[in-house]
Amino acid sequence: MTNIPEAMRHLIVEKIMQGESQRKVAVQLNVSLATVNRIWVRYRHTGSIENQPRSGRPRKTSERERRHFCQLAMKKSFSSPRQLLSEAKFENDISLRSARRILHEKGLFGRIA
């Protein structure tokens, strides 16, 4: 599912409040009827078009730390995740599994020389 820009969400709500049907708004703005309906229902229930915060545990590492770790992995391409983890500087201690997960998210997988 793609993220609908905030300006388009405002436009959807405005058009529906002006009396246009959800189907007509969906055709005009080239979005699905389900998307228009979801935005309108959210607006009616909460009075806002913003996405609600998602559940789940916050990450221990920042985006900057993850980028730095991946850069280190690309620079030292034949190092294992364990070796990279010992060289990397994270604000919090992270597990070896977390280090591997960071590398996998960025598309860096282990290879045999």
C-alpha cells in the first residue's frame, strides 16, 4: 500500500464535504474507492487525516548508526557480522542477530570469497 500525500487527503475530505460521492472522488483523483472510504472514515471518527502511530517496540539504533554500520560492512566486505559488530560504535549494545538484521535490511548478505 502506498502512502497518500497529506495534500491529497485534504482534497478528498474537502470534496466529500462539498457533497461529492466517494466513488466520484476516487475516479477524479485516480485512487481506489477503498482508500477514499478509509480516509473519510478516519476523518469522521478522529477529526484528523493523519496516520495513527503504529504499535511495536522502538528501535535501539538510530538510522545514522545503521547507515554507519552498513558503510563499515561495505568497506570491510570480507568481515563477518561478529567482527563488524566489535568494530562498530553503537550508543546501546546490540545483539549479533540485530547486527545481521540491519545488514539484511540494507541488502548486504554474507558471501564466500
